[in-house]
Amino acid sequence: MTDKWKDILTQHASLDPQKLMDYLEGKLSDKEKHEVESVLADSAFMDDAAEGLSELKDKQKIASILFELNSQLHKKTQQRRKLQFTDRLPFPGWLVFTTVTIILLIVLTYIIYKMYTTAN
């Protein structure tokens, strides 16, 4: 696995995901723990993430869970981008169709009128 699993955490706070993982595993010094705790106190998202991650018994699964979450996040944003592209079209399809149909009817009427008036 690559480090893409870290993307979901880096978008919401200035806390390095590896530092958060080290904090959860108890590998940080007291000063670093204090820094992490101050970031967690400032960010409700990061605090909830740390709380949820700390409740996992198998810390090795955290990376795969975060990778899966990040993959799902990318899929959802890609779907949203596709939908937004269709919303950016200048006119709805029915409006274009109706406009072209009306213009064709006007042109056809003009041609028939000219043919009828010049034939007499």
C-alpha cells in the first residue's frame, strides 16, 4: 500500500497522520504528545478520528481501514464531479431541442410560403 491512506486525515487538520499513529501507539515523547493533544482539542474531526482509532484492538488494521476510507472518499468525489459537469451545461437538453425544432418549423414555413407565392 502507498501513503495515499493518509490523505483523509491530512485534509482536515495540520496533524501529520504518522504522528497521530505514533501517538495512538504510545511512541511519542511528552512534548510531542502535548502537541498532538492540543491539535486534537482544536479539531473535533481529528479528535473523533483519534478516539475511534484508539478503540481498535488491532492497530495493524488501521492503515487498511484508512486506505479503504480514502478510496471511498475519492470515488464519491469523482461521482460528484461527474454530476457537477452535467449541471454546468448552459441549457437543458429539452430547451435546445425545442429551440431547434421551432427554428426548423419557421424556416420550413418560410420555404413553403416562398414556393407557393412564386409559383403563382
